[in-house]
Amino acid sequence: MADRKTEEWAAEEQTPNLRLSLRVKEVLHREKTPYQEMAVYDTFECGRTLFLDGTVQTTEADEFTYHEALVHVPLFAHPDPRRVLIVGGGDGGPVREVLKHPSVEEVHLVEIDRRVFEVARQYLPFNNSWYGTDPRAKVMFLDGIKYVSDLTGQIAAGKAKPYDVAIVDSTDPVGPAVGLFTSNFYAAVRRVLSPDGLMVAQSESPFVHRHVIKRVVDAMSEAWPVCRLYLGPMPTYPSGYWSYTIGSNGGDPSHPARPVPAGFQARLYTSEWHRAAFALPPFVQELMPGDAARSAGR
Ligand code: SAM
């Protein structure tokens, strides 16, 4: 029987009144990077778990639900994704999922914090097996906001190629991630995408971060002609229910543009799940722009 007095628990304060605690088997790493506090634990319940600034980023047990929802919805909504940009996502999981698409020729990961990538490579091998083995992936350690802003000029001058899909896998809207939740950034992303391109951004919990979802869908609707929200399970994130906001130039991202190829390895994603994820319950629908008036009339 473990001595409960000497047990170590890794806790995330999800709200001032709600914590998620994972019992720690082993502390694998702790560090203060130039951008954030980072820790990796081996936990009894969820296996290896990465924390940044005290919040769970990825766990061995449930990272697939988040990464598959974030990546496969926009990639299957696009008819032929060849070039993909990921902003954030330094734990490596989104690149792994993008590389499952045979049409993809290049995926560029732009992560501001080199140490997140290096530590994840060392301790989270389930996210990073692609590194050094798949030549389609390239990693850059830059601020995604500056990268996208510089690229808009190069694309306008015909000096760089646009992307087909952009994925924003950011930390919560604090510190260097604040600018990733703005209409200026979403408009700049739109300028680095091809005309049939689309973008997705993780947009937090419909229970705990309703103000963030509202801010993201308002900003995305300002920058893109079509803005849709979809939902998925994510057990270790606040409330266990997570949202993603997608922008497109006209195509309906709630319908897959292609079937899932035979042998495609997924544990969450199917074409049926893709369509179902856009069926928003009324308490989430009311966060969408234009719905305020409808709600007032109900
Ligand atoms: N799935 C996670 C979540 O929702 O909590 C996010 C995972 S990923 C580790 C988030 C990454 O975004 C972090 O490694 C962080 O360094 C990176 N990031 C934050 N702001 C950024 C920026 N402006 N440019 C590029 N990467 C950024």
C-alpha cells in the first residue's frame, strides 16, 4: 500500500475552484524555459504527461483524441492537402497526424519554444517518431505570428508558396500565445493559404472558457467568410469537452471532402465522427455570432 503522505500529485488548477490531479509515478523533467515552466511526469492514470505553466498539454492516454480532432477535420475537409503549416504544437503530436495523409508533401512546424520540442522528443516518443525519419516534416523555432506576417509579404511577391491547411495548436491565450487568438492573425493566416485553403485553431472548453470561444469565433468570422465550430472529447483538459474553430473561404468544412483511405490508422476519427462533431448543442450554438439575437427572441 503506498504511503499517501509521500505520494506526489501533479495538479492543474483548471478554475479557481476545480483541479485535475494526476498521481505521479516519476518526475521525469522540470525546467524553466525562456517562455514557460515545463514539467514532464510519468503518471499512474495517464502515462507520460507534459505540463506547461501548470496546465496539461498532452498525456500518453488521451492525446490522440485532441490531435486527431485538431488535424483530421481540416485535412479531410480539404480536397487535396499538400502543404500544411502548424503553429505551436511543439510536443510533436499534430505533425504525426498530418503525416498520415499520403497527399501531404510538406508539413512545417513553427514552435516558439525550442525546449518544448527537445524535451518532448526525449520523453514523449509516442508523439515524435516522425522526427528524422520522414523528410516531409520541417521544424522551425520562431514566433508563429512573425513567421506568418513575414510570409504574407513573400507570398504576395511570389517568393514563397502558399499552404493548403494551417493548424494553430497553441497554449491558452496568455504570454506569447495571446496574439494567436486575434482576427489580425487569422486574416494573416488566410493570406498565406491557397484559395481553397482552410485553417483551424483550438478554442478551449465550452463549459470553462466560453469567453475564449466567443472571442475566437468572432475573430475568425471577421477574418474568414465561413467560420464553424466543432467539438470533441479531451478527458484531461478542463471539463473534458473541447472546441475547435475552423475558417474557410466558402467550402463547408463540416463535410469531409474525401473518404478515409483503407488502412488509415485512427482511434477517434471517422467520416461519421467528422460530421457529428459539428452538431452543436444549443448551449454552444449560442456562442456563435448572430445567435445572440436568436437567443434573445427565444
Ligand atoms: N494541445 C495543447 C493545449 O491545447 O493545451 C497545446 C500543445 S502545444 C505544446 C502548445 C505550444 O504552443 C507550446 O509549446 C508553446 O510554446 C507554443 N506557442 C505559444 N505561443 C506561440 C507562438 N506565438 N508561436 C509559436 N508557438 C507558440
